[in-house]
Amino acid sequence: MVAILHLGFEHPNLVWIALSGLLAFIAGLAVNLYRSSNSLGRSSEENTE
């Protein structure tokens, strides 16, 4: 099958590229979750004072 676009499937390190992208995505989600939960905790502490 001839691909019209170069998709990169023949790249020898495709697994490592995909894995590093997935790990970076998960790390970004974790940082966002930490920052949003940390800011929620701070706003509730400010309301109690």
C-alpha cells in the first residue's frame, strides 16, 4: 500500500518517539492536576480566614 503522506511508520525509533510523547502528555496532566488542586486548597484557606 502506498501512503500519500509520510506517516513515519517506517521510522526505526517510532516506539520510543510515541512513548516519550505519551509520557510528556501524562506529565503535563499531572502538573495541571497538582496546580489546580493546590490553587483550590489555597482559595478555601483564604475564605476561612
